[in-house]
Amino acid sequence: MHEFAEVRRDSGHTGVSCSRQRRSNPHMRSIVFFVTVFLLIGIPAYAYGDPSGGLLFQMLMPMLAAIWGMWMIFAKRVQRGMTNLLRRLRGAEPEEPSAPSCEPPSV
């Protein structure tokens, strides 16, 4: 099954597709569930933890790296959401991204 389905109209206008609608994957919930369960199961790592006071560093640096990576991935989405929230609080309507019109051009 395709993740996206193209919507086209045969109304005679230029061959621009109107939009791409996301279809939900029916197996996504089960995949997320099993990945979560797998990550929550405690498995011994047999790794060495430096006892000389570096434990705090060994705990904080991977967490900071994960937070930084998530920020790099989702920064634009967070910025867009905050901008829309502030505009809504001020009473202004959020700007819609420009997309090709589904209507045939007027003659």
C-alpha cells in the first residue's frame, strides 16, 4: 500500500496534481508498540562505567546528544507551531502554505 495517494482532476487544466494526502499505515500502531516494549525490556549491557566521577558525564552527554538530535530534526515544526500559536493568541489567522489550486483556472 502506498503512503501517499495523488489526487488529480481531469477537468482539462494543466496537469498539476492538487495535493498529496497521507494515508495511515494500519500496522503502525503494532510496530510502535513492539518497538516500545523492546526498548523497555531490561537487558544487561556488561559495559564498563568509569568509577572516577565520570558517571554524571556518562549519563548527561548521551541525553544532551539525543535532545540535540531531536531538535535538529523537529526545529522547523516546533517553530511553525509556536508561530501559529502566537498568531492565534493575538487574534490573527495563521498563514496557509501556498499550494497549487485544485480548481481549474478561470478563463
